[in-house]
Amino acid sequence: MARRILLVEPAYSNKYPPLGLMKISAYHKILGDEVTFVKGMSPSLRDEIWDRIYVTTLFSFYWDITIKTIKYYKRSVCKTKDFFVGGILASTLGNDIEDEVGIKPFKGLLNSPGALDGGNDIVIDQITPDYDILDQIDYTYPSGNSYIAYMTRGCVNQCPFCAVPVIEPKFNNYISITNQINSIDALFGKKSNLLLMDNNVLGSNKFNRIIDELKDLGFGKGASFIPDNLFELYCNRLRKNSDDTIARKKVYSILQTFPERLKRYVDVFGRYCDVMSQFSLQEESHPDFVANVLAAYDDLSPIFEKYRNKAKKQRLVDFNQGIDARLVNELNMKKLAEINIKPLRIAYDNISLTDIYSKAVALAAKNGIFDLSNYILFNYDDNPEDFYFRLEHNIKLNNKYGTRIYSFPMKYIPVTDKNRRGYVGKHWSKKYIRAVQAIINVTKGSVAPGESFFYKAFGCDVEEFHKIMMMPEPYIMQRFASEEAGLTSRWWDEYSALEEEERILVEDRIRRNDFQVEEDERQFFGRAALSFLRHYDRTISCTI
Amino acid sequence: MESKKPVIGIFSLESLTTGMYSDPKVVYREYVQNATDAIDDAIDAGILANREAGEISVKLNSRSRTITISDNGVGLPQAKALSTLYDIGRSAKRYDKKRGFRGIGRLAGLSYSEKLVFKTSAKGEEVATVVTWDSKKMREMLRPDHAGEEDLAAVIESIVSYKTVPEDIDKHYFTVELVHVDEKFSELLNEQQIRLYLSQVGPVPFRADRFPYYSDRHSGIRKKMEELGKSLEEYYIYLNGDPNPLYKGYKTWITTSKDRDDIREIKFFEEYHENGELFFWGWYGMSSFKGYVKDPEIQGLRVRKHNIQIGSERTLDPLFSQDRFNRWFIGEIHLYDKNLIPNARRDDFEPNDTYFLFKERLEKHTKDVLSKIPALYSNINSAFLKIETSKSSLQDIENKLKNGVNSEVERDNLFKKRDQIKSNIERGKKDIEKSKSKIEDKTLVKKIAETLAETVTLEKKSNELENKIIDVEFNSHTAKALSSYSKEIRKVVYRIFEVVERELEATAAKKMQEAILDELCKGKVK
């Protein structure tokens, strides 16, 4: 008897679809089970009893919503042994989860045969993920239309700030993805981009083989592709299985949206509409919808083939977790440049890596890779001056090599920190962290390669950088407006006029981002200091 | 008989007749105060060795309705006795030193009895002076419809009589007798009530054996007073011939509104004037604050001047953030400022500048420290209770599970019960965490740590129980067949099955149920 399986992803907003659940879905479908995927909490699904429920987890800062979701569904299984919790958090904070919800999470990867059931030796991690489940929910993953894969697992390094050694303790240096990609193409249609989640691909001694496989898969330099005829694809699926509800839903949506492309061809549009009404294809709920589609196939197919979008599209590869600058050399960079990589992400986590990092950038440019992206870890054991230096260094590299490096400052949060509890690194302060975030929020988290933006946003030198960090938040975010209104200069003049002692007190407050001076503390602050702190009062708008 | 014109004092006679005090028992305080003054004077004069040698005796005779209060103090020599006991409102006492500062106090008994008889003798004199006030007659003469004397002095003259009688030359004493106490004031003759009253108000000693916080050599009240350079001002009052004197009611255990509780330690506070002189000091008992203190003789923080209580256990109520918080404490505040003067009714102080300063300084303790303690402890105690109850409630579920669960409704109820317990544990834990840092008491700190550790176990257990409830076996065949239906529908089906079982014989019922399940499994009806 087919089992009823419920897959759950808590309702956090994430960018990438839940690859693990997609594979578990594929696994259960192979076994003939019935799979339902849900994002978040659904009262009607909870109300049913499931043969199995799988809840995936992500980062520790989604702790509350994750725990709540697990508790929400916990009672909808017949036996607690049929309730599974997996994913990143399950590996990093498994014991905490168990204490909280009374379910022992599954730690690590599903990369051994028969990991979930006896009686089969399927390796779930190697199954083609089931993209269909993404159509069961309303949420759209920003990267939902990419291939997502790993060609290596684990990492050769053991960095103390990183969760990878906990989640994927063993380094696996080559996993072929060709079969996966081919079956994705066959089942769901070609995707344009390939997201590779490898933690440290350069650590693999099969690196060349990996690159060659990617080239064979159509991701060589300058790669492009023509999107598949999805009408064809889903009709084929319906032909094989008329109960394929996802294929049915997809075909219906294609039929609904396709006339957009026919607007300029009045005749064809008329013919299309005729076929639609002749075969009663306007309502998906029509009892014979699938049969009618297949009956109309011969009439519709030529129209789709001729008028569908056949424009060539760029095909990009993204080693999403970045490459390790320490492992870059002439040879592997040259090899890397053989695929259509954009952007190339290189980590610049520590100022001590400056030379190594610069060399890697130089090599990338030399091999024709100019679109670079860069994770800049901060709030760890770095200090704010380091941070400024690294950002500025990227600007300088851009000038030198003609590269376009986007910097992504990454705030360090301990792996075990639940719900972003405001960890502050030893050389950082609450105000500085907020200030950095205020600046990069404007550009959705990145620092663009341009020189003028950078020096305006972060200051011309370290001294000015500190000044900006200390600035009231509204003055940072609305820099020009507050400068024009004279607020910024008034703020600075008042600060400069403070006595040494007052300045120490005031700076302490700013660093703590705590501007509320209680009645009994007032005696320690001079009048000038108190009036200066009013700049930080959130009720004062800088548009005045 | 020597003619002597009585002098009218500062108070009108009328006030004497209607009663000066809101509480008639205050009359005892007045006479006891006078007695302590007389004992002190006797010590000063070398007649008594020390306060232990002083004796104040209070006798109640309910048959003759007489109250007798006497002391073996200095007594009044014949020459002074008459003027002292005749005049109203003119006292020789200076108000800063002595306890009873208004001569009026001596006449307090007038309002409550038919006759007030003073008898006194000083050492070295062979006579005792007896002065009698006929209060019954006085009340009659003062009635508005009474025609006759208009002159108050003349009125008094006609109601006061005196005589001298022979007395032993060595005797020294002062006795006041309230003869024929009015029916309205029968409580004055109730021994139990007067014992309670005097043990609270009177300047009586602590009982060291019942309240070791008094005598503790390192941190006791006596030691504290030594450090502050203050004398004890304790006097021995004997009631109705009881050979044991009266003591303050303080003891190490208390009855609270909730449960019996113990005084675990006492705390002190003190306030000084700007010139460094001690303004007042106080002590209060720390218990587990299970509820407010119910023992009437010790409930509430009380004010004492010269070790005599001013006002009642309610007097300091307004100095707490909520009136009711005072009742959660036991304790005393001893005042030393000569400008703090009890009012004429003796239920509070004269509202002068010193009094307002006193209030302000005392509120620092009562409002800012003490008022916060009951809420803090009450939170902690109710958290303890929550967790304690959770333990047994979890056991209840465990037992139910052992006996078997037979329906989805039963299971739902267990879930609900478990969730309630879980949230109680969580709330209890949160409350304890919140107040934890404010608790100093060592026993309690230990209990907090133990309880917090226990919550971890209990939370784990509640999760295990949840799992057991999920895993419970009943009608598994039916449950599985209905799994894709909502809970509401499942409940309806179970009810239909009950009807089937009731109406059909067993085999037929079983067959019918199977048929229904088969049908329902075929396709989900919405």
C-alpha cells in the first residue's frame, strides 16, 4: 500500500529550494509513495495522519520558526519513529532540537544505501531531485529554476567559524552529476543556470574531471541554451501517466499564458483559441482535461514549436560557496576559465590572506574572468579597520586589473547562536555592526565595484570610516539629505567640542547603541553630551 | 481639707469625657508609659538597681470591673502628688525625654470608668496620697441639659477628692485604678485582648528562646543596638499576677495566609541625620513569603519610640507601594528623633517637618526594597508550586497511558493536558529565571538551582509523554484507514461506529464497520 508522505519546510524566506526534501520526494516516488510538500504550517495537512513526515531545517537564526513548525506537525504521524527532522540545523544543534521537541534529528547526509528504509539500497543523496514538489506550494524560490548540485562534499579545511565540518565531516572529492542533470532535463526541462554548492571544489584532486564534465554538460565558456518545449515535455509526461497532477497543472498554466506570445499573429491566435474551445481546455477542473489535451496535441504542437521562445540564453555556473584563494594556482584558474563561471566567488575572510587573495584575483583577470564576487567575513576576529581595508582593497584591485568585484560583507554569527541573538565580535560593537548593515542594506547586501560609491559610502580613509560608523543611523542612510540639512556637520561639530571625559562617556554609549540616559545617570553627563546624544534620538528625523 | 484651685490645662474637659483615643486600649499605653518614667526616675535616684528590678503590674478584675495598674517606680511625694494629680494638661515632664509628655495622659481613664483612683507613695514618707476623680458625676455635670455650674474649675473641684493614708516608709509606688469600667468598654477587661495589646505596644522584652535573632551574638538585634549605642528600654509588665512577664510575640515561625513559614534571617537598615546622629533604625524578618503574616501580634512593620509602639500594625501601610505589602513582614523601626512626636490620639505622629523627612527616608526602604520582596517571592513560590504540581500531573498522564487509551477523544484530552503541563513548566521556569538574580537567601538559592535542574528533567519527560501519546495503540486498523480524513470527520466516523456496535450484534457490527471503512478508503469524500 502506498504510504502517505508529508514533506515540510518551515516558512522562512530562503533563496534555494530544499534540495534534501526534493531528493526524499524523488526517493518516495520511486517506492510508489504519495508525496505532499508544504512550506510552513497548514491546518488541513496537520489534521490528517501521515505515514511519514519529514521536516527540513536550515540556519540557527531560524530557530524559533523551525521548532514551532516541528511541534506543529509532530502529532500528525501514527508513530513518532515516522517523524524525521533533518537538514543543517539538525546537524549543528541536533541535541538542542531533541531537548526542545523530543524527536532525535537525523544528523549528516543521506549518502548511504537504504538510509531511510530497509529493503532497498537507494542512495538518496544521489537521486535526481524532484522539482515537481516546488509546484505544490505558492512560495517561489529566487533560485528555483536552477540546477542545484554538489560535485564534492565536505571540505579539506576545518575552519572554526564554519558548520561544514559538522554537517559533512568526510571529504568526497568527486560526484558525477551527469545522470542527474540529464534526468532533470527529461523530467522538468533544461534549467538555465547551475548552482554548485561545493564547499571547496579546488580541494578536489579530480578538479579537472569536474570541469570537463561541466563542459560536456554544456557549461563551457560562452555557453548558451535554447529553453525546452515544455508543452511537449509535460504532454509526454501525461501520456505516460495521466494522473500526473503536476504535469497537468503545468500544461494548464502553459496553455493559459501562451497566447501572450501570439498577440502579433492574429490568425494563429484565432486558430489557437478555436482549438482551446473545441477541446474544452479552458478549465483545468474539466474531468477529461488530460484526455482532451492529448487529443488536441496534434493541432497545438506545431503552434508551440513555431512560436515558443527560442531566444538563446546565457548559461552560467556558480560555485556558490566560493573558491579557496589559498588553493588557486595558474593551472586550476586556467581550467576554471574553461567554463562559463559568473560570478567567480573568492573568499577574503581575513586580512592576512591579502597577498594570496590578490594573486587569485590577478590570475582570474589574466584568464578572462572579470566578474568576481567576494565574501568578506566580519565581526569574527577581524577588526573594523581590517574590514575597511579589505573593502578598499577590492576597489584598488578593480582599478588595477579591470575586474568587477562585488563585495558581500558576511556578518559572523556563531553556529550555535539561536535566532540571531546579537553576537558581537571582540573588536566590534553593536553600533558598528548596525552601521555596516545600514550601508549595505541600501544595496541589498553588496558593495558595488565602483570607486565613487565606495568612498562615499564607507569613507575616504579609515578615519572617515570610523566617523561614519559612529554617525546616527538616519544620517548614514540618508547621507545627502542630512548633509544638505546641515545635520551631519552639526553632529560632528558638537562631537568635536566635547570635553575628553564627556567624549569617553558618549562614545561608550554609541558603541553600545544605547542612547537612553536614565535619570540617575544624568549627573555624569554634561549638558553638551546630553544635547549631543539627542542626534541619536530616533524620534528626530533627518528630513527636518 | 486644704482648698486648692484646679488649673484648667490645654485640653477641654469635654474631650476627656468623650474619649481621646480611637482605641480605648490606648489607656493602657498611657499608664504604662508613666510607669516606665517612674521606674527610670527610681533608677536615677538609686532606689531601683536597674530596669530588671522595676515591675509594672496590670490587674483586671472583671467581677468588680476594675483595672489596676501599678509600678514600683519613684512614686510621688505627698507635696507634689496633689498638684500633679489634680491639674489637667499641665505636666512637669519635659516632652523630649519622657514617654508620657502630656499630663492629660493621667486622666485617660476618666472616659472609661466611673471612678479614677490614684494612689502613690514615695520612699522615705510614711503616707500615701489618694486622689479620686468621680468621672460618673463629671459626665452628668457636663451634659448640655445640666443646669448649674458653668465654671469648669468649679466642676472639677466638685468631682475630685483626695486624702492621705499611712504607709510603710520604704514603699515607693504609683497605682491607678479604674473603678467600674463602663459596659461599653468591656474589652478593657478582657485579659486575652489586653495581653495581646500590651505585648505589642508595651516596652516589653523579646523572648530570646523563641526569637534567637534577638540575642544572636554576631548579628542579633541586641548586638545591633550595642553597635548603634542604643539602650534596650525593656520593662517587665506582669498581667493578672502571672509570674512571667509579658514578652513581644516575635518567634522564628509564622503563620501565613498560605502556609506555615519560617523566619530565615533578619535584615537591618538605618538612617542618619546630616549631623551623623542616628535618625532611626529598623529590622525585618526574611521568610519564604509564602503569604502575608497572619499572627496578629507580630504582623507588619511597626514603629516604636522608646520601645513603645506608636500607632498600630497598620500605621506604616501607606509607606509601602501597596498598603497590603506591609502585612507580609514582621519587624520594628526604632525612632530617636525628639522632634518626632506622637499625636494626641497616639495612632500616628504630629505631621511636622521631621515627620515628613522620616516618611521620605523610610520609604527608601519600604517602597524601594521591602515592597518588591512579596511580589518577587510570590512569583518564585507560585513558580515552585507550578513545577511541583506539574510533576504529579505528568504522573497522572503516565498512569492513564498504562491503563490504555481507547479513543481519539481520550487521546486529544491527554494531549491537551500534557500541553497545559508543559506550558506550566515553561512559565514556572521563566518566572524563576526572571527573579533568580534578586534572591540572596542561601536556602532559596539552592532550591532555585534544584528546581531549575528539575524543570529540564520534567520538560524532557513531558516530551517523552507526548511521544507516548502519539504512539498509543488503539483501533490502529481504523485509524490507518481514515488517515487521510480530517480530525472532525474521523470523530464522526468513530461515533457512527459506536452506534453500529450498539445496534447490531457483534459479527454484524464488525462486518458493517469493515464495509464502511472499505468505502471510505476508496476515495476521499470532501
